[in-house]
Amino acid sequence: MFSFFRKSPALFFLFVIGCSSVPKQVYPMGSPPKEAIYSTKRTETGKASFYYGRWIGRKTANGEIYKIDDVTAAHKSLPFNTKVRVTNLKNGKNVIVRINNRGPYAKGRILDLSLAAAKKIDMMAAGVVPVKMEVLSEIPVMTKTNLSLRDLPQRPAFQNSMRQFAPQQKPVPNSR
């Protein structure tokens, strides 16, 4: 088998290429990003508060149980499970939360944050802070492909140009 490849290096090259696959994506730090990458759909500024206490262990508007360590928020109209980046305009700290509840019901507020989200942007002492809310859209990141070179579309021009490297068959003499 290997002597065949010695006679035709081009076929050996094609054999190696055909058995290889498309390399996986290489990241600068050696591992894929831990957080998803987002683009901003829209922004809104206003005041945010936080809620906890008697709400812990109760059902939220989407049916989940409110837990003290969940990084979530309540909004009056955004669809459930929407990701929102909330930035505290007093200190610049931000957190990405998931909408899982309805509210706030206090006049002039745009968001009610969970206790964990409020701690992340340092708004515990103030209680109500000015925030910028960015509705996010997740950008899919390809981390690995399952395609091999054989799955890619073949170009006829390439295939025709490789015929010149194919082994030539010699005519067999007639043995009469």
C-alpha cells in the first residue's frame, strides 16, 4: 500500500487531505469564552429597585420559584427569559439579568432586580438607583465544527486539474 503512495505523491497528498477535518476554532486564551457574546437591541434609562424578603420562595410571574441567589429581574412588558444588561449609572458596574417576573409597580421605576443582581451592581445601600437597561440579543459563537473536508462542496475545476497527477494506466499488450 505504501509503495503505491511513493509512486504517486499527489495521491498521497489527496489521501491525507481527505482524511483530515476542519480544525476547531482556536481562542487567544486557550478556551472558549465563558459568557455568551451579545449585541444590544435597545436601551432605556430610568430607576431600578430590588426586591427580596417575603418574595423568597414564592412563584414569579413565569412560574419559577424566586431564589435569593438568582440573578434575575422584573420588567413590565419584556418577554420572559430576555437577557438584559443593567448598568448602575452612579458607579458604572453592570450585571446581565434574565427577566422572569413582572413589575415594578412603583411609579417611575423600570426594573426590579433580584437581591443577587442588586449586590453585583452595589445598589444595596441606596435602594433605588439610576440605571441604563440594554436589551440583549445573543450572538452565536461557533466553537467547533463537525465538518470534514469531504463535506465541503467540491469544485469541478479543482477536480479536473488534479487529473494530471493521477497515475497513468499503461496499455496492456495483447498476449496472443
